[in-house]
Amino acid sequence: MKSWKTALVALIAAFGLSLAAFAQNISIATGGTGGVYYPMGGGLAAVLSKYVPGMQATAEVTGGSVDNLKLVGSGKPYVGFSMSDAAQDAFKGEDKFKGHKVNVRTLMVLYPNRMHVVTIEGKGINSFADLKGKRVSTGSPGSATEVMAFRLIEAAGFDKDKDLKRERLGAAESVNAIKDGKIDAFFWVGGLPTAAVSDLANTPGNKIKMIDHADLVAKMNQKYGNLYVQDVIPKETYRGMDKDNHQATVQNILVADQSMDDKTAYAIVKTIFDKKADIVAVHKEAENFRMENQKKDASPVPWHPGAIKYFAEHGIKLN
């Protein structure tokens, strides 16, 4: 009769994994509590802890994509949520990562991140051009919201430091600031619906206004590569919207350092797809975790070999 250890090794081997993939702690770098990354990261941590033998995963509150990429590159066992534009900067060692290149790799494409340019009635803001001279939050310092906001502002021909009275707040903090009259508008890039924006839309006495800016996408792509697409936030998304919001969207990706062993990367991606329904129950944006979105050119960052192996088994060639 086989010993229990021999049986365990055989069981793990049957799943195409190895003992090296287990008995480890993984931290998931997410975002602020008012966005989508944080609850979704909590759902992901629960799934990995429950279904990957020996793995204990925990979700951490962070400033967002930029912070997450720095954590992924820290040498500690991190998986991170990131917008693809920030990940590209980290991989190339540009912008906020100048001199601090991260050996980041893509595990999977997640869901589309939609830029919200939010204000309320009474602030005198009806178009992107009306932001000039206003008190505006462009996102927290460690966020990709700030990266994308700066690029939109640049594409509009504004100087982010001279033409705006700029604050650097996360989604929840921005909503509180606009309620208190401390800012006039804010940028936020996230999934639908974002809890903090819903909170603002549902607050009595405030009528939300979403500012169109899809016309700036072409100019952004001209400088930064084809990272952005023209998209729409349907008017049914947030209470009080009078019309669909035409805006810019960028993809979210799940990333790890290139040093993560292939078996662990494989196990993470496999578990996410096998137990997708569990994550959808936490946030509906997980419905967008789709095989057809995993394409060679879907991420500007190279794919992790463990992810390549998993998707190859499902007929998707990424290298």
C-alpha cells in the first residue's frame, strides 16, 4: 500500500502540478477600498486559499496599479492587479518606473477598466474643457488612475499642474471630497459599477454627471501605443445619469514577477478559471474573465510560462 505521502504526490501530479507550487503564502496587491480591485482581490484570495492545496492567499489594500507593480517586483511572493498601461511602463522602466524596471509577466487578461470623469450638477462642468481651472482629483499617487488621468489631460492640451487645482485622492476619498465641496470633479478608472461612484450617485441632493472624453483616445494611442479604446458606460450603470458616457477604456491584467515558478503560475490561472463562479459572486466584473480575451497581443507585457502552458491546453497559443 502506498504511504499517504506517496498518494499525495500522485494526486498533485495528476493535476499537472508539483509540491513546489504549494505550502506557500501569496499576497494579492489590489487597490483602495472604494474600487473593484479590493473586493475582487478578496474573492481571488478566498478561492486560491480554498482550492489550491497548501496555498494561503491574502488581499492587501494598496494605492493601485503602480504600487502593485512595485510590490510584484519587490522579490516577495505577490500577485497584482494592474492596468496594462502601468504594467507596460513597469516592464520598460518608464514614467513612474524610470530607473526601476520590473520583470513583470502577465498571468491573464481580467476585465476592461473604464475611465470615469465624474462631477455633479452645479459645478459648471459640462465638457472636458470645463475642467480647466477647477479643483480636480486625478487619483491617488500609487494608482494607474493617475497615470491615465495625466495622459487624458495631456491629450486635451492641458498642463496638469498649471491648468488644474489638483488633488491626489482615491475613489472613496474623492467621493467624500466632492460631497463636502472640497473638489469639483474627479478621475477614477475602474470596473462597473464602482462602489464609491455608486455611493455618490445614490446620495440625496447630488445628481451625478459623467464627462465624455472618448475623442481623446486617438491622441493618447498615438503617443503611448494602442492601449486605449473608445468605450461606453451605459446610463443605467449609475443612478442619475441622463445619457451614456463616451469614455476611454484600458484592460486590466493579473501580473506576477518572472521569478514565480511555472507550476504556481499555472495553478493560479487554472483555479481562477475553474472557480470563476465563486469570484463572480463577489463582483460581477469577473464575468469578463474569458478564454477568448487571452490573446498574444492582448497584453503589452510578456506572458508567464505557467500561463502559456495553461492556455495552450485550451487551444490558445500565446508565444
